[in-house]
Amino acid sequence: MKIIKNILNNIVAFFRKLFIRPYKEFPQKFDLKFNSKGEFKIMQLTDIHQHSEIDLPTINLISRIIDDESPDLVVITGDNIEGTACITEEGVKKAIDSIARVMEDRKIPWAVTLGNHDCECKVGREKQMEIYKQYQYNLSQSYSMAFEKAGDYNILIKDSKGMSPVFNIYLLDSGDSTQDYINKHQVSWYKNTAFNLRHRYNKVIPAIMFFHIPLKQQFKAWQNRIDGERNEEECIQSIDCKFLDELIKVKDVKAVFCGHDHINDYYGKLNNIIFGYGRKTGFNNYGKEGFKKGARIFILNEGNPGEFKTYEVLE
């Protein structure tokens, strides 16, 4: 099966390279910028696992945290819905809409990447990303160079005057099962995107990267822990396509944050890049007594965009 998937990946990548520039697939729907104080706040939600029968405690938690924190952008890093509890397209749309309404009603920009549980239903990954894209304040894209994946894209944040980008956010699809991984075509997309951003703006734009399933090197970040807990063994990507090597070479990504492991929230530094977890948000999935649900916050500073502050907000 993996051999067939690799062949299909190569075919898809070949034709997409012929017809679509892999570093600039679609224009960003609208601009984001730092505020007048030179700050930009990102909220990461992860592992919501929403059902078609709406889990109100989760929605209420997200609503309270957003109202308290007033983020400039919300990023949701996979397992947004529980595919087996949605099944039909109608059920999927209902689950997605319950999440979307929290941001849409408050006119807050937001973006998503998918996890391994989102598409355990009759609605595929590209179709789900198309559903997200229909919302007015959603910045997601359905594009990927990889077969049966959707949602490899970046979001630029401009300076407080709205003139030039000073920060970048990468979002990637790490796959539809715990045996999946970010493959070589996605790594190539990242390298092309970073190269062309550098060429276009004549500078390296610092970035944070988000996806669902952690890289194989995640445990090494725990060994260099800065903060947080490790309550379970890391469930990592099945194959290492040397993504970390490329991140080190390109030097734009300052941090990589994922979800997937519900009761880990640590972050640590590896090769001068921070690798970490968001805080599990949803009530509809496994957890650990005393390990509260919540969200991770990132505070960016326009004057020093390569550095950031991060903290968690809990139920």
C-alpha cells in the first residue's frame, strides 16, 4: 500500500509542478498585521474532536478563552472533528460549523490543519478544507503537493503599518493515520516557499510551523525541555523525510508546534528550533485526571519577530 501511495504522490507532484507554482498556489484572502503596539497574538487550539451532536462544554470553553484573550488569529491543529461521530457530509458540516461560529461571530481570523481523525467519515480531506474555506474569516487553503492530503499553505503577517510581511505561519497536513507522515513533496513545497519568500522580500521572514502529528525527533525536545509536561509516549510520524534537516538549513522556522498527544504540552529547543505541543482543547476524547483542557497562546513582537512568548490558558 505504501509503495502505491508513493507512486501516486510522485504522479500528483509531477503534474502539479507543471501547472501550479508550488510556492504561491493561491492569494491570501485578506491581510493580517501587527497592532499599533507592535504585537500579534496567536491562539492554538488542538484535538477538539467535535461530534455532529455538538459538545457544548468544548464550545463554551473555546468561547470563554477567546473572549478573555482576544487573539488576532486562531490556529486549529488537527482532529478538529471526530470523523467516526460525524460520518455523513451533513454531520461533518454541522460539527465544523459549531467550531467556526465561535470565530466567525466575533470576526476573528482563523485557520486549520487536519489530523488523523478528521476524515474517518465519508468526507475527504480536500472536501473538508473546502468547507472551512467557505467561512468569511477563514484563511485556510486546500492545496497540497501530496496525494490524498490537503492544507499545505502559509499565512503572512504584515508590520503594523500594513506595508511588508515580518512574520510567516506555515501549516501542513501530517496525514490521515498514525502511520502517516509529512512526505518529501511537502518538504519540497516548504523549501520552495521559503526560498521564494526570501527572494521576493529580500530577507528571511521568521516563522512558526503548525501540523498535527509530531516529528520523530519530538522526544529530543523533551530532553531539552523549557516548560510543560510529558504524560504519555510520543506518537510520532512513521517515516522521517529529513524535514528537520531542511528546517535547520533554511533557518526561517523558529518553532514547530503540533497536537495529537492529548496529555503532553511540553516544549523544548532542538538545533535552535523550539518543538512543542499545544494544549488539548476538546472534552470528547481521552485525557488525564488533573490535566485540564485549554489553549496555547503565542505573543509576537514586531520589533523582534524571531522571538516570541508562549503560555497556556486553561479551563
